[in-house]
Amino acid sequence: MHEDHAVKEAYAKQLLERYSDWLSRVESVDPQEIEAVAVEIDEVFSADVGQLHKELLGKISALRDKVSEMMWMSEHMKILHDLSHIFAKTFEEDKILWKAFELVSRVMRTDAFFIAFFDEGDSEIRIPISIDDGVNYGPLVIPYGQALISRVIETKQTIHIRTMKGEPGEPEMIRWGSPEIDTNTCIFVPLMLGNQIKGVISAQSYLEFAYKKEHEELLKMIGFQVASAIETARLYDRMYQMSFQDELTGLANYRAFHRDLEQLLREEDSAVALIMLDSDSLKSVNDLYGHHAGDELIRRIAQAMRAVADKKENAYRYAGDEFMLLCPQASMKEAEEKVRAIRDFLRLHPLLQDNCCIPIGVSVGIARFPDDSNTADGLKRAADEALYRSKRRGKNCTTVYATG
């Protein structure tokens, strides 16, 4: 009897030491360890003493779950903070999408992951990033109306597939990525901005039952941040592109001209003909018919330049009624032919104002890189000087810098 008491006392001491160890690392305690101890207690202690131990085990188990949840939530909030910090610093869509994948992977299995975009009225769903087993299979395009992605877009509801075994929605799955293994757990969450759906974000695992409700909520919040960041990036891109466009004519502007010219001159074995063109009658048209007619004159010259420019050539409204046309690899003869085509267009499309037909005359200067200058500024000065000579010669004529 005494010996039995000593065994129980030693075992109780051992349990206390184990409880102390568990409490020091409660978040990492294996639930199966707790269950095993509960079984041992029934075999060693009386019902009353065993019940006390089981209550303590229950509290340790509950504490473990609470601490694990708090740690998960802490990492969750850190990810949202990191995402907002990253998204505030970049307007590059590829970086936004890849960072979203990296940060989601910190708190949940992402054996596969994708983000899909859809605009109302489109017939296709665009998937710019699709990771499977570490490989990016994007960009992809799938038809709208098929598969689970379309169902999420239509219903604006999350789909959580916990296992593919016996899953009724399995026939709707469209597979891409690794051909060797399929995912078994999938979450498809709508990307929402207000009441408007922008696409779908999905995390998937090769394991069954890999996710819980909290993972759905995490993806919803991350999805909102991704959708917001992508909208901001696209708005920034549109504004950036607009900064290179002339509002009145739709042509590229002087900023785009300098950017494109510098880029052309950096190309190996580059040769560029620059046509500089200036209206001869803008002031008189403004004075006689008003500035609305002057605006129409400027638009008509822009139409002429757009009509004659081929795919590799770019037309610009540089300033006021001054225009530029960059003609890569064009000879002087080809540049002069281009100017004749512009004049023909303007002759056939005069302005009509107050029952009057207003002819449009232009003065032109042409210079060529590298024949007339080996720098961008030098080429522009050469074309400008040739244009000035055309003005001095009586306007409505063309001067080639090398022979002018």
C-alpha cells in the first residue's frame, strides 16, 4: 500500500513537471500528448483526483488554443500591415501580386495560389499570377462562365472545398499547373471593392482539411487590399500615360517626344529623320474666327500627321501649333515624301468656318540623325533652324537642314 502511494506521488510530481513544461511552451504543445496523459490519469488516480487533473488538462488545452489563435492573429495583422506598407510604395502590378503570394504563404499553406481579375461584360477571366508547387504558370486566360471561379464571381460568395473526395463541385474544376499532383483543399474568395467584384483570390493545399474559417477571413482582407492596390496602380498608370498625351489632339506631347527620341538614339545603328512642322495661319484664324476655330486647325494638322504616320513612326504636338514627326530609319527623300503626304491631306481637308474655306499652310524643317547631329538636342536644333529658314523663305514650304 505504501509502495503504491509512493508510485502515485512520483507520478503526480512527474505530471506537475510536465504541466510546467507545457505552460512554458503552451503554443507548441501537441494535443495528442494531452489526450495521452488524460488516458494515463484514469489508470493511476481515483475518479476525484483524476477529474481535477482532467480539468487542469482542459485549461491547458484551452490556453494552448487561445495562445495559438492570438499568435496566428498577430501574424495575420502583421501581414495586413506589411501589405499596406508595400502597396503604398509600389504601383507595379506584378510586384503587388507576388508580394501578396509571399505574405499569404507565411500564415497558411499555399501549395497553389492564384489571383484572377474580371471586368463586368468581359468574356474572359485574366489570371496574371498562378503558382503551383513554386512554379508560376501565369499569365492565363479562361472563359467566363465556366468553373468555380465564375461561380464565385457570379455569386460574390466564398467557396471552401475541404476535400476533393466526393465533392459535388469537382467536375467544375479547371486544372492547370503541376500535372503530377492535384490540390485537395481550396478556398476561392471574391475580390471585392465595395459592392463591385474585381476577381477571385485562391489558396490551395495538397492536403485535405488544410484551412479553417479564419483563413477565409484572412484571404478576404488581403483580397480587398490587393484589389485596392491594383485599382490604384492602374489609375496611376493611366495618369502617367496621360502625362505623355496632348489633351487637345490626342497625339503624344513634348515629354513623350523627348523620351522617345532619346530611346531611339540609344538603339544600335539608329538613324532617325525628324520632321518639325509649324502652322502658318493659327494667329490669323484665331483673330478672324475665334479660338475654337484655331483649336480645330490644330486638330486638323494632328489628323494629317496621324494619317500619314506608319506603325513605326510617332507624331507629337510639341507646343502650340508646333508638331514633330519621328521617322526611324527613314532617308531624307522618304521624309520629304512624308511631308508631301501631309500637305496633300491638308489640301484635301481644309477648314470650313462661317461658309468660308480656310486653307491650312505649314512650314517644315527636316533634319536627320546622325548626319546632321549626333545628339538629341542637336537634332532638334537642326530641325528648328531648318523650320526657321522655311518661315523666312515665305512660309508654306519645306527646308532640309543639310541643303537649306
